[in-house]
Amino acid sequence: MSRRPDEEGVFPSLADLIGLRGAARDLELGARRLALSVQSGGYRSVYRGRGLEFDEVRVYQPGDDVRDIDWRVTARRGRPHTKLYREERDRPVLLFVDLGHGMFFGSTRLKSTQAVRAAALLAWAAEQAGDRIGGVIVAGDDHRTRPALPRREAVLLLLKTLVELQPRAPRPPVPDICDDGLARLVHIAHPGSLILVLSDFQTLSGDAERFLKRLSQHNDVLLVQVYDALEAEPPPPGRYRLGVPGQLVDLDSNAAASRWRQHFAERQRRLERLTRRLGCPLIGLSTAANPVTVLARGLRRHGRAA
């Protein structure tokens, strides 16, 4: 009897990720118009309008939409200028997938495993919508950049990279690896792209926030936070040994409970403040959750048509 796509082992294989193609039909990355979502706290929709790509800037003319005014060019030239867009048959969908040292953790499923599966689902959804697919994957001291390309071959290349880079053992932290990856994403992202960022955001630096801000200025950005329930709530009172052989630590959960919760709550507040500044949605994805269900609900909520 064949396995369901959600029954893969600890480390998803290429066959596991290919098997998620059918489940991705429940994810909607198709056409949307700008909309304000009540459930998302007033964020604009993640979709700016499929089929439009930035073309040029010209002098503002009566009847132009004031929302398309390019204020930088206007200030520089002393006259109002507006952005023009042209139609395109597809759009770039770029995934940033963080598989760094902090992602090798999980009480139900590794955060890295959940991120890999979620990325595969989103890539298949983009392919089924006729979009171009690419992105940047970071892991340890390695990162791979895949330009946005059309057709199934682009998805398979991205999935193969995910399988190769997923961590299979603890790794030492590598400073600035996410910063470097986001800088590469800024370099390959064309205006009008849909940017999907999958990470636990534990090592979010000031540089990373600046790169995300640059990406959000001319693209649609959606953040997917992968987390484990054990990060938010400590285990029941008692003494525990945590880690892997050779790297074990003793934990008194009763003594550490308050600091544990406070640390996670502060990280959440910082991430929520960032999404407000960027004006982009945030989807929380627990390692215990079905990624199809969570992503489908989140994309519907933040991408609802006007």
C-alpha cells in the first residue's frame, strides 16, 4: 500500500516531496486584487494583482491612480511621477527557506522537515498556477540560489536542492547566513514577485529586517514562521536531559518556565512588529500541524478578493 504524502520519514526524500503535488491543489496562489483583510488586522492582501509587472516611471497625468505615485522619483525630479505596469503571463514566485542550525529541533517533527514540506507545497501551488518558481535556500554554511524559471523542471530542481540541504545532524551556528541569503534574494527578485519566507526567525538581525523591507517595497511578501510547541510552552515540571548524544544539558523546567515563556513571547512581539512595519502577513506553522491545512487557511485569509 502506498504512503500518504504526510507520512514521510524524519528526512523527506525527493519522492516524498513530489508526492505532495496533489495536496498542493488546496493552496490558492492565483489571481487576487488588493484587499484589506479583517482577520489579518488590516494588512493589505498578499496579492497585489496577478498579471502586472513594473515597467517604467513617467510624469503623473490626470486620472492616474495616486497610489501608484513614485515618491522617490517625485522628490528627486520635483514633479509628480507615477509607476506604469505591464501585463505578463506569469509572475516570479521566490521562496526563501531557512534550514539553519536552529531549524534542527522539534518535539513532533523537525522544524527543518516542516519547512521543507511547506516549501514543496508552495512550489507546487505556484507551478499549478502557471508561475515561475525559484528562490534561495540556506543551510549551515551553504546556500543555493535558483532563479525563477517556468515549468515543472524548476520545481523539481528546487525540491532536489531542499532534499540535499536539509540538516541531518546538529550544526554549529553560522553568523549572518540568513542575511547573506536574503541579500541574494534581493538581487534576483524582480518587481511584482511573490516572496515566501519560511523560517523560525530566531536569528533575525537588523540587516535581515532591512533586506525584507527592500523586498516588500516592490513585491508581495508573506512570512511563514515555523515553530515547535515546546518553544512556546516548557514541558511539565521536572528535570529533563535535552539535546543529542555528546551535547546533552540538564533542564529544571519548573525553574526555567517563566523565562522560557518570556523569551518566546518577546520573539513573537518582535516578529509581529516587523510584519506591521512591512505591511505583510504572517502565517504560524507548528511542527505538529498539517501544513496543507495551515497554509490553505492562511492564504485564503490574507489573499481574499475584494
